[in-house]
Amino acid sequence: MKLTLYYAPMTCALVPFVTLTEARADFDIENVNSRSAQLRTPEFLKVNPKHKVPVLVIDGEPLTENIAIQIWIARQYPAASLLPAEPRAQIKAISLMAWFSSAIHPHLTPNARPENYCDLPGSAESVKRMGNKLLFEDLALGDELLAGREWFCDHFTAVDAYFFWCFRRALSFKLDLAQFNNCIAHFERMRQRASVQRVEAHEKAVQAAFARAA
């Protein structure tokens, strides 16, 4: 089986990079510069007409959307225990990832692209402020869910990889997240994992290469 992950620095393509690494999968990486027009080139649109990463190409067949990719990886590599085995716990884990995808991720985006939400002149700061109000409500709930525990489930799963990206992205916007002690502790635990260290090293190298090419 041939796997190729389309990856861009700082994006949620980090999540399958981490989980594929945790699963000890053999996969290639196709680096994409999301800050250029590369996501809208004819070549990339053939891979994903939604012009987004991640894309996991499985024997030539593209699979998009992070939740679907995480479920596929977990099923393909069951020994990695990337989702809980017990059915009710597994559904709860998928529900958490759906929340990250449908709420936390969109509440992060106004910090990067406020113009996607309102094109009125001078509206950017208001859009960011309202987005961050919702984001902080999300993170407060995440903090409660992590109280007294290391991981969202009984052990490390794809849920943790996804939340790590969410919190990491929030930190990249220089937001004051000091009140979310449990989220911070989870973030630091994640950064100790070899899979995360691998993707962060890769990200640094790719960003440097893109900067040289600019």
C-alpha cells in the first residue's frame, strides 16, 4: 500500500502526520505552501477540489477531511490504538474530533483570515474579538475535559493529536491562554512525544525551504 500525505506547515495536516507516525506507517510527504497559490493550482485541485490540506492519498485514491482520515488510520493500524476499542468510547472520541473540526477550528480562523467572515473596512479586529470569545469558550470546555487526566480518552489517541493542533494554532496567534492550565499541560505532554517532535522538525525545515524559494 502506498500512502502520500499532502502537508502544509501550521495547518491541521499536522494531525495525520502525527497519527501516521504513531502508527509506524510507511508514508511519503508532499509539502504544500498554503501561503502561496499552490492550493488552487490545477495540479492540486485534481487531488482535492476543496483546495485544502490534509489529503491522504491511498494507492492513488485521495481521502480528505481530518476526521475521516483519522478513522481510516485507526482502522488500518489497530495495533496503534488510535481510537478506543470499546464502541461507546470510540463514538465519544469521534464526537470530540467532530467538535474540534466544526467549532474550535472555525473559531481559530478569524485570527488568520478575518476577511473570510466580514469584508467591511475596519472590521478585522471585531471579527477576531468575536471569534476569540467563542474560541475561549471552547478551550474552557476542553480544559474541563482534561481535568485530572493526561489524555482525552483512557490513553493517547487521535483525539489528542487533533486537540494539540488546535491549541498550538491558538498559541501561534499570541493569545493569552494562561488560564487553561490543563490544556497547557496536555500541550507540553504532546510535545514530548517522538511523533510531534518529528513533525515539528519537518515543519521547521519546510518553512525554511519555502522562505529560501520566495
